[in-house]
Amino acid sequence: MRTLTVARFEGPNPMFRWYRIVPFWKALRNFAIIWTCRYVPVPSWKNALYRLTGMKVGENVSVAVGATMDLFFPELISIGDNSVIGYNATILTHEFLTDELRTGPVRIGAGVVVGANATVLAGVTIADGARVGAMALVTKDVAENAFVGGVPARDLGTWRGRLE
């Protein structure tokens, strides 16, 4: 199940007051780094830049062009060794709602593949060896070696390392 911290707010929705939640200069720095990483083609350079934001990025991680990490709380993201994050994937660690802010760590294990255009929501853990299909919306934890896909993502069986 998702691990979330919830902060309730009175008045206008909390997105209008984001600068009270995240320091402006931190958000600006993260924006510059993460947006640059969307276009940098060299994985080792991207990983070094992501680490500057506080993200925990393992060895030999590949993040495809266009992938976007959370701008406000990237330090809540960890990606294990030898994982691949697909083209235009989005990894979020926060959710603004009309009366609350939800935050939670996203843990992506070793040897994980997150498909193109997939979205991983705050508070989700994707265990080692799991596969997330293209365009999936991951709203809950994914088991080790599982294969999930769809909106919301559901179990499609165990990944066997080959197409059948």
C-alpha cells in the first residue's frame, strides 16, 4: 500500500502556496536540474545531476529522454542499480489536492523497468526485478518480479525475462 504523509490546508488550494511548502530557491534549482536532465542523452551525466537534487540513484541506471522526476521533493526518490526509466515516464513524490498535500517516497528497486509514458505516484514501492508497462498508472506497490500495466496498473503476471 502507498506510504503517504498528509498535510491539511484551509483556504485556497495548497498549490497556490507551494512556495511556503518548498523554498523557492530549492524549487528553482530542482527545476533547472531536472528539466536539463530531460534532454541530456548521457546516463552517467544525468545520474550525477539527479544526485545533486538529493535523489538516490544506483549504478548503471538509465533514464530515457523526456522522463520527469518530481520537482519539489526529488530527495524522496530512490532508484536501484541497473534500472531503466522509460521515455516520458513521470515519477511523483507529491500530490496537491484542493485541501491537502500528500507526499511519500518512491522506491524503485534494482533491475526494474518502468515503461514509456508510465506515471508512478507518491508513496509507491516497485520491488526488484519488476516491470511496469508503457502508459501504466502505478497507484500501489508492485511486487518483486511482477509485471504490471494499465490504468490503474494491475498485475499481468510474473516477468519471465522474455516475450511470450
